[in-house]
Amino acid sequence: MLVLRADDNVAIATRALPPGREVRLAGVELTTRNTIPFGHKVATTAIAEGEPIRKYGQIIGFASEPIEPGSWVHVHNVRVGSFDRDYAFCSEVPPAPVPVEERTFDGIVRPGGRTGTRNYIAVISTVNCSASTSKMIVDSFPRDELARWDGVDGLLPLTHKGGCGMAYDGPDHHQLNRVLAGYARHPNVGAYVLVGLGCEVGQASHLLGTQRLVTIDGVGNGNDAPPVAVIGIQESGGIRKTVEAGVRAIRDLLPRAADVRRVPVPASRLILGTECGGSDGNSGITANPALGVASDLVVAQGGTAILGETTEIYGAEHLLTRRASRREVGEKLIERIRWWEWYTGVFGAEINNNPTPGNKEGGLTTIYEKSLGAIAKGGTTALKAVYEYAEPVTEKGFVVMDTPGYDPASLTGIIAGGANVCVFTTGRGSVYGSKPVPCIKIATNTPLFERMQDDMDINAGVVLEGVPVEEVGRQIFDMILAVASGQKTKSELQGVGEEEFVPWTVGPTL
């Protein structure tokens, strides 16, 4: 078993333990009273009803009944409860990272200095009504013709379930525009075709105008807009004619999209998106802290690391506000926390509903426990900025983006914000990809890695076997550079990543 902090009153089982097993922890002997599943918690001392349960040196819940030493500690005897958190804004701002030897990767440099790690042509539907047509355009393009263009990684249909039934020029309309524009101008997209129906709320003209993707005369804005073709189904005369027009548009765009080459660029061009999904009791001990080490290494190179999933920061936000570089940064994070309390309350939900059945089966008991492990992905450097969902990320260093805990929606916003490489940790076995951005998968435990080797890129479970977290973090960082240079991830090799485009909708469907 593993005790994380001296003042914790629970330990974590590094393997399944039967009842009656004698265990010695820091000179204290105890006997397990129940079966303790792998990754779950066992009480190291007597815990009175109402007393805090402590893990990571922090409160993760309160005993709902008296708990004896050696007892299994989980949802049957732990409740959430509320407690005061001292935000202590900017009280523990870490010093800037010590300069390190500059690392590089082979990237694709776009106009304006944006740096890509892949090169796709995207077919983006403005509304669900044009989703099937967008996929038909991609499916109709001759594969042998596409194969002749070595510089293009593929055609990518980006379809979704929204685009209408929302207030014109309202919050959801602007948020969807940020997502679509973020993908359209993403450095991993060399060119794109925009496909609309014609009568939807999410008009292509509104998207182009508000996001300044092209000027009124249809010419690129001269800074960072990739080549674009805009097609409407109603204007074109129906689906078949739109598909034919889309195929012609791709054929016209291919020469310009393929006219790229990889060149060595500094690692400061990295914008790392981090995510954890299908988490377990080991996530906050192995993979997430190791990813935090890699995040720190990216920041030390002058790059950016993005932490999302605000609902999985909840209960641990006081640790981030202390690291805020400026008070207004910390206050913006708390404003988003308060918004989520209001938002979930409107629908009669609780943020503590966030741990899924799979999370709980893996050993996570409360949202506080999940959040304390989740924020480890953000490393140890100063918090430099807090962004709205899908807002372009321009700050260097460690930042937070306000995203939901649902993995596809969260990473959709982070990628729209500019992430050019993603790392996803999992303890239960999430099978996730994120075209047009490569996504490295990190297993939190060795049994998972061995069971799902076709899906997992790195095994962080070796931490439980004695390998230092720092060593696994450096391994992750090295793979980030390799993948950014073109090495395929396991999800890419299996072709995963087209269906995970999920723009977050906040308001009602009208």
C-alpha cells in the first residue's frame, strides 16, 4: 500500500488485498477488514463520523459513519460535504522555470508563425443539416488521387449536432463560431471547405465575418487564414451538386495545402492540451503527476500547457489560485467555479455527480478526490491565464481553459484554442483520438497497458513498481516531441479521431 502524505488517514492499495491481510505502513501495523480492490483506499487510523478523509494532504470527503483502521474507504462510508477553502490568491507563485537546453521538433510553419504538427484538409459543416453532405464529400474524393499528395495527412469531415435552434448572435452562436473558427484556422489544417445548408441560424457569413476568417471579397485576411471554399446546399441545388462542388473544391485546394515541409522549430512552439478520462485511483499517483512533469518541461521550453475540465478542478481550485501569477487570473478561475455551481444547480444536478460508475469502480470516491488528482496534469508552474471555452490561447506557460468534464467536448474546446499536441491519461481504458491533433494515451496502471497495448502509448503504471515519476514525465515529454515531428500515435494508427469533434452547447435548444 502507498501513503501519499504524512497527514493522510488513508492509503492506496497498489494491488488487490484480501480481508485479514497484515500490512505495515510507516511503522504502523494494521489488518485489512475487507477486500481492498486495486487502486482503492484503506483507512490507516480510526476515523470518526463527520471527520475529514484526507488524501494528497487534502480533504477529499467526510466519513458518513465511523471507520475502523484497515477498513475499505469508499462511497459506502464517505460523503462529500462542504468546507471552506482559502484561495490565498498569488500567495505561492512559483519562480519562473530555470532555463534549460533548447529542444526542437520538426513542425509545419504556417503564415503568421503558427506551427502545425499535422496537415489536414477539413470539410467543416456549419450545421447538423449539412453533416451527412460533408461526410459524403470526403467519401467521394478519389483515394488514389489523394494518395499522390504526400504532404497531406488526410481529409477530415468535422460534423456536429448543432448550428441551429439557438439564439442568433447569442452566447451559443458565438461559442460555436469560436470552435469552428478555431479548427478552420488551426495550424494542423492546411485548407478547408465550409459546408452549410442555407437557412440555418449558424450562417457561414456570420462565422466568416465575426471570426475574420476571410474578408468581404473572399480573400484570406493576409495573416493566418488558410485557403477556404464556402458551399451552400440550397444555393448549389441539392446534395448531389454540393458533393460535386465539394470534390472540385478539394481538388483545387490540394496543391496549396500540400505545399508544406517540416522544418526544425523550437519546442516553445508547442501548445499542449491535457486531459484525463476513464480515471481510476491511480490516475493522481502515476499518469497525471507524470504528465505534470511533462507540462513543466514544455513550459520550461517556453511553450504552453493547457488544463481543462473545470468540473474536475472543483474542490482543488484553491491550490491553483495560490499559483496565479496575478490576482485577476485567480479570480477569473473562481468566477468560472461559481458559474458551474449556478449552472449545475439550474438543472438540479450536482458537480459531485461527475465521478462516473467506472471512476468509482476504479477507486475514485468524490469529485474532490478526482479533482486533486486531475490538477496534477498542470504541473507546478505559475498559472498565467484562464480562458473561455475555445478562446484562442495566446499566453505562454501554464493556463486553464473553462471546459466541461466530458472528454470529447473538453478537448474540442482545447484544440479549437490552438493545442497542437494532446496527452490523455486513463486508468479504465478510454479509447480516444482527436483529429486533426495527435493524442498520446497514457495508462495509469500496468494491467491496463498490457490489456490494451494497441491503444495505449505509454505505461505510467511503472511508477507503482518504483520508477520515479520524473522519469516517466521525461518519457512523455520526449514522445510529445516525437509525435509533434510526425510519429503516429496508437489512436492515429487505428484511424480514430473523426467522431470526437463535439462542440459544447451551454444553452437550451430552441
